[in-house]
Amino acid sequence: MITLEEKLSQFEELINSKVEKENSHRLEEKQQEISSFLSSQKAAFEDSALRTAKLSKDRIDRQKQEKVSTAVQAEKRELLKLSEGFIKTLTLKIEDKCREFALGSDYPGFITQILIRTLEREGVSKDTKLVMILAPENYNEASRMISAELEKIGFAKYEITEGDISLLGGFILEIPELSLRITRTLENSINMKRDDIGQFIQNYVRDGGVN
């Protein structure tokens, strides 16, 4: 027969066993909660670190792009300034060459051929009256040669006068019947080619004088 002390002892062991199981279960739950919390915090930290790293990279890339853009714009301004200087210098040299040419022996024949090609291109009838204004450079020889060539190809009605139309040589052709006025001066030709000259110089400077 079990005594009262033995029953109390068994009851105490039962209580202790139950408490120990409950504590073990609670401890396991707490450990799982802590582990889950730490995992979530680790993921949040890693995500935050990635966002921070991306923002930092984007900021650095943006700063690089801004610096590159600033450098490119500065280079373009310097290239434009350099090109404008070259264009001015080259244009002045071309004008000097044109002045020398307009005073030389080849000029009258050259300007005569320009006039004849202009008449042919415009399809001007030989019965049409022509009015020509020649620049002062080599005027006497140029007007004589033009007159001879016009008469040779069948033009009989024409007027040639001297006019202060250009410092570099050339002529103005007027055809009253067609209400047509054509300017063919060396100065005008240079101005028309100024953009082409500028583009050539820009390409030359950009390529380092290679092409």
C-alpha cells in the first residue's frame, strides 16, 4: 500500500515533468521566434544594403555622366572656337588668292567661260538682250574677250559696263526680258562655300589633322 509521502512524491515528479515539458516547448517556440526574427532582420538589412549600394552606384554613374557631358561640351566649344579662327584665316587667304587671280592673265578667259556656261545652263536665246556688269579687276581685257566670245556664238544684243560689284572679280548678268538677275562673283562663291569650308575644318580638327 502506497503511503501518503509516496503519493506526494509521485505527484511532485508529475508536476515537475509537466513543467519541464511546458518550459521545453516554450523554449523551442521562443527559439523559433528569435530565429525567424533574426532571419527577417537579416533579409531587411541585406535589402536595405542593396538599395543603398544601388543608390550610391546610380549617384556615382550620374556624376560621371555629368562630368563627361561637361567635358564634351567644353571640347565642343573649344573646337567651335578653333574652327571659327581657322575659317576666318582660311577665308582671308582664299580672298587674297582670288585678288591675285583677278589681276592675272588667266582671269579674263576664266570669267568668260563662267558667263558662257551660265547662258547655256539657263537656256538663254541668242536673240535675247544681255546686260552685264563686270568688276573693275582686269575689266578691259575681260570685256574684250567676253564681247568676242558672245559674237562668236551668235549673241548680238548685249551691253557690258564696269561696276563696283566686288573686290574679288566677277560679274552680274541681267536679262530684262526674263526679269532675271544672276550674280557670279568670286566673293559670292566664297560665301556660298563658307559652310562647306567650316565643316571641312571641323572634321580636320576633330580627326587631329589626319584627313
